Amino acid sequence: MIGLANPLAPPIRIEQTGEREGTGHVRFRSAYEGPPGCVHGGFVAAAFDEVLGYVQSLGGSPGFTGTLAITYRSPTPLHVDLEIRCRIREVSGRKTYAEGALHAGDRLCAEATAIFIAARPGVFDELLASRRQRTEEREP
Amino acid sequence: VSQDRRESQRLFMERWEAQQPPSSPAWAEKRRLAAAMRRVIGGLVESNAPEDELARAAESLESYAARLADHPRLRRGDRDTALPADPGVGTFADQSPFVGLANPLAPPMRLEEEDVAWRIVGRVRFGSAYEGPPGCVHGGYVAAIFDEVLGFVQGMSGNPGFTGSLTVRYQRPTPLHTELRAVGEITRVEGRKIFATGTLDAGELRCAEAEGLFITPHPEHYRKLQRARDAAMKRRR
């Protein structure tokens, strides 16, 4: 979603705007269309996952997405600069609660809440090791 | 009730199947080009090619992008009105960013009907370009796949709506390079509201579940969006 070396990425540009908050800036083009002239609802959700995922990492207990809930308020336009403002609401044990809103100018397009759950130690290393093994298996 | 369900589903699937063969030789080539671009996208993300190889590829793609921009833009209204009974699915098979064979962003997911009313199964395998955690599908694409599958199945109600809300619960990391099975089902319809649920499995493992609420717009609202898009296209020419 943000990767400049990944052609799938719109890309989103994320800036930290406070101790526990950040804003994603993005403009979706025609390939991301859902309803006529509007961003596909799936990419609205995906963009929230990315920016909320960045913001939750500022809370000191970064984790994987546990729950993501999106409320769509109005169609999100294509070819327009969008702002996705997100912040941490609370960190409680292994859980980080975050929320965000997507605006096109003054218009609210969607809102989101998410719970991220810190993985037990070692999970990330296990994923890395299993990816390394699979990459070798897939080597031409 | 079950007879009505079968009938609304049959009408919906008829329109969907009508889109499966490419609508013209040009659209067949567009699907072929998208397939090639898809291989480039996956290959680029995984590749450890040296600088000069990447620079040559970038130069040829940049010149191709400039050539493509010289051609007139697609008059999307043409495709939408090709299936006047349901403009909402008119461009789906080719243009959707998840199932569209002519859209290089699409993995693509394949949608199959099951012998149960108001249920659809999506089969998809994500490559490295869709990676989030190491070796796993980005959580955003998991959510997006649910939006697509639930968004498709709710159309079987006969009165397709826009996503009102979508909640995804992640149970375990979703693996890349693995055939996934996404099931979407309408659970109930109340006036303009359509409720749907979905599951995503990798073999025997449940990766995620979702619930969606879809709201049928007034027909005039949809036409307004189409007119606004056509006007915006003209301004961008």
C-alpha cells in the first residue's frame, strides 16, 4: 500500500502528526474503481488497515490486526487527494485500540476502528523462517 | 421464499456469466496484457535483478505508458450500458481490482456458484506483491477480499447495494502462495438493508471471518454517480 517498489501500491504516503497519531495521504486512480468514479470499498478498508497499522506501532506494543471495522459514510472519490487521519485510543496489555477517519476535502467518506494484538515473542521470527524456506522451495 | 432466492440468484448469475467471454478481440488482448503485467508485478517484487536490467525494464515501460496515454480513454458508459438491466455488474468481470481479468491489480480471484441459494465461493491465491507480515497476505487485502465476495453475493438479492459497514476478525495469518477459499452468504434482507457474512480458509485452517451490511441506493443515486464520473472523465481528457 505504501511501497514505492510495489506497483500495486497507490502509493499511500504516511506522516506522523503526533505522539500516537498519523495521517495517510493518497489519491486512487481508475484501476481502484468500485462504484462508478469511486474507490472500491475493499481499498478503503485496505488503506485503513495500512494507516492504522502504522499508528498502532507507535504505541509500544505493536501487533497484528485482530479486528478491523469500517463504516462507509459516503462514496470515496477517485482522482482526488484523500486524507486518512488515525490515532491510538488506548493500549491495554497486548491490545492496542486505534481509530481513524477518511476525508475527501471536508467530506467524511468512512470511519474505522481496529484492535491490534501483540504477537507472543518468536512469532515474527517463525514467520521469517517459514518464508525463507518457502522462498527456497519456489526458487527456479 | 427459497424459490424467490433461486430466481434472483439465477438472474444475477446469468448477467455474470454473460461477462465471462471477452466482449471483443480488443478486450481479449486487454486481458492478455493485464496477465503479463500481473507477472511483471509479482516478478518485480520477488526479483533480485541487477540495476542495469531494472533500468532497461523501467525505460521500456515508461515509453509504453506514454504510448498508452496517447490513445483515447475508455468511454466507461459504453461498458456500463452494455448490460442495462444491472449497470452495477456491467464491468465487473474485466475491470474489478479483485476479480477483473483486464485489471492487473486483481490477483485475480475466481468466483463460483455453489448449490446453495445466496452463497458464493471465491478462490484466490495471493503472490508476493500482496505481502503484509512475512509470508502472509496483507491484512488490508484480507479485508478487501471480503468486501468483494460479500459485495458480490449481496447482489444476488436482486437489489444490490453499497457497502455500509464491514467488520473483519482475523483468526490467524493468511498464507501467500496458497489456494484460499472465501465464502460469502446473504443472511437476511430487511428493506433496503442486506446482511451478509463471510469466511476465509486456507485448507482446513480458518484465517478470518467477516460481516457486512449493504444498503441498496435509490436508482437515481447510482445514475447520478455515473453522470458525475463521465463529466469528471471529460474534464481529465
